[in-house]
Amino acid sequence: MARCHLLLFLAVLSSIFGLLHASAGDADPIYSACVDQCEKTGCVGDECSQHCNFTSGGFPVDGPWYLQEPLYLRWKQWDCLSDCRYHCMLAREKERKKAGLKPVKYHGKWPFQRANGIQEPVSVALSALNLAMQFHGWVSFFIFVNYKLPFRPNRKPFYEYTGLWHIYAIFAMNSWFWSVVFHSRDVDLTEKLDYSSAVALLGFSLILAVLRVFSVTAEAARVMVSAPLVAFVTTHILYLNCYQLDYGLNMKVCLGMGILQLILWVVWAGVTRHPSRWKLWVVVIGGALAALLEIYDFPPYRGFVDAHALWHATTIPLTYLWWSFVRDDSEFRTTTLIKKAK
């Protein structure tokens, strides 16, 4: 769980810190004037947007099908304003670079270079790899528990947390899927889906941490522990989506759930005699070091690789190690229960 707690906990925080909407770039009067002019003409220098209603000659382009934007761009909801902001941002950054000035953020984001219509291609690719690693870890756990470990006489696994880890895997894969979509195109819908899925994963991860650390196996006790947390997380997600997407409040909620999970796993790793506790320590310490990448936020190298993208890269090996710990935990618990039965 440490992996998820640190991972998703940091993922949410990084998204929050990167999406505060007031930035130095969009406060620049030269940039603002460029966007206003582009919305009127559809062009920034030699770059003209086919999403605006004008070409460089002033003629409308919303005519024949062959003049319309490709479907993959329409799916990503690029529009005239987005294109104008993008091209004005690139033009302004060129001017700033010539003047010896450092890059600044525009509308809460660093000046990224698009690739095939994708807003942050490196983060998209690394999020997809994380999704693949979660799927691989889940499948390996499923095979290990169902085909390599003995069963109870009623054909159920000895490992009491098998079902919970299956649910965790679904939440984790869902979260990384929406991370891929969000980094492809940042709009209100993808932002809310990304935040909501991350919060849901953090909430379930906290539940799973409490149940595993305190060895809660009775169904009634599990319901008593889970119900308040499920109600809290559900209420928070509904608040973000239906009332107000409050970045500050969301940061506090995710920070609280993330820190609580880390404390639980760190203390448990320190007192347990689990044979694979070292993996838990590596995940926790590795995740903490990876957090430094989020604190040391820097402009994207060549317009593609920023601190958040590098953080996504660090989560890939941590995910593999985390699922390895889960498999070891299932074997350890199964062996312990079989010895007690004898």
C-alpha cells in the first residue's frame, strides 16, 4: 500500500500544485494581447489555427469536410482559444529566451510542446506505463493466489485480503487511466475525473491500510471501519464535482489521507516480523525521495520532460516492488494460517 499511498498521494498533490490558474505567463500583457489578436484573426505570426473561424486570408474555414480539423483533435477538444494560447505561449517564450529570461507558467502549466495533439506526451507515456505495471502486478497476484497457493477446504484462499487487493487494483488502474487522459488534454471534465479517481484510490488505500495493519478480518469490523471513510470520500468527491473544485481543500484532504497511510505502513514495517518488510521500506523511502521531484518543480526540458514526468518514471519500479510485497504478504499469511490450523 505504501506505493499507492505515496504514489497517488503525490500524484494528487502534483496535479494540484501544477494547476493553480493564476500564473506569471498569463499575467503578461504581451501574451494577453497576442491571445486577443489571435482570437480575432486566427493566426499568431505564420501559425494559423484551423479551430478558429479564420485563415490567414480572413476567410472562414468551417465549410467543406476537408477543411475541418481531424477527428482526433476534435476528440481532445482543442478549440480556438486553446490554440491561440498555445501558439502565443510558444511565441512569447521564444522572445523571453532571446532576452535571457527563464520560462514561466501559463494558466498553471509550464510551456509544454504538443506531440500529435497530446498536451504532455512524456507524462502520458509514463502514466500509461504505470497503468501497465498496475495491470501486470494485479495479474501476477491473481495467478499467484489462485494457482500457486493452497486453498481452504471450502475452496477459498487462506489470504483474507485477496478480494480487497482486487478492488485496489481496479481503483489503481482506473486512476492511472484518467491520468493518461488528463495529461493528454486538460479540460474541466478530464480534470475532475483525474482528481476524483485519485481521491477514490487514496480513500480505498487508507481503508486497506487500516484493515491490513490492524489485521481486521471479521466482516462486521471491516464494515465499521470502512463505512465512515467511504462516506467521507464519497462526500468529498461529490463536493468537488457538483459544488466547487476547491484545490486547497482537495490538497488538505489528500494530504491528510496520504500522511495517515504512510504513518500506518511505516510504523507497521518497524514493528512487524514480516519477511518482506524491507520491500515496504524501499517503497516508502523511494517514494519520499521521489517527492523531492514535486517540490523541486522545474520547466520541461526541451518542452517535454518536467519534474512531474520524472516522478511518473520513478513510480514504475516502485509499483513493481509494491505488488511483489503484496504477493509475499499473501504467501506469508497463508503459511502462518496453515501452521496455526495444524
